[in-house]
Amino acid sequence: MRARRVLARAAAALLAVAGAAHAAHVEVSVGRSLTLQHRWTDAAFVECVGDAQPVWKLAWAPAFALGRVAARPDTATDRLDRDVWLGAAGARVYLWRDLYAGFQLAATAGRTDALSTPYEFVSSLGWQGRHWQVLARHISNGDFHKPNHGETVLLAGVAF
């Protein structure tokens, strides 16, 4: 219950930021995350994306996210039994039509052998419509610290 209250408050804060920013929108995505030995768990993200700004033949937009990767049972060799919360900031680059790539730096609360540092790098590849999106997201510490199993997340969501 406490985690739901924290996520609800963070979502409200992101909505307030989106309301203050001209033409920014909020995306809520849920899905499944995979790490070692096909160990799946739930994941959810709330993201505030700003106005797209043209750069050469592309466009970019600032992106801020709050996410959670749920705990799963430990294995004989890996500790995965904690929820990990992420707060991330970065940018989204629109590549072609509604295809985008995102790059963010995240601060984390909670540690597992999959997400083992207080910082993580978040890279995303997604396709979005006016009020929906699907994306794949990889979260990893870039091999700066061992273990570096990372999480690969498949998400679907709605945009407001």
C-alpha cells in the first residue's frame, strides 16, 4: 500500500509539472520486466514529456520519469527480492514518424543484482500514437559496477 501511495503522489507531481509546461504530456505505461534466467516481474512508469524541439531533421523533447520494477523471488545465486524505484531525467529523440529513442540517467531507491547501483542508465525505443505507446526499455549501470544484469522492460501505455 505504501508503494502505491508513493507512486500516486509522484504521478500527481508529474501531472502538475505537465500542466505547468506548455504542451507537455504525461504517459502512464505498464508491462513486464525480464532479467536473468527468464525471471519476469511487473514494471510501471509515469513519464512527463515536454515539447518537441526541432534539431536538424529530427526533433527532441525533455523527458522525466518515475518507475518501479517489482521484486521477484531470489534465485540460488541472485538477489532479486526488492522493489526498485527509479527517478529519471533525459531526452527523447523522434527518429521517424512516431518512432523515438530515449536516453535518461536515473537515480534508484532499492538494490537488486539486476539494478545494483544508486544510478542507472535508461535507454528506450518506442512507437507512439496520439494517446498510446508501446516501447522496449533497458535499464543498466553500463557495466560500471558488478553485478550488471540490468532489466529489459516491455511496456504499453496511454498518454494524456
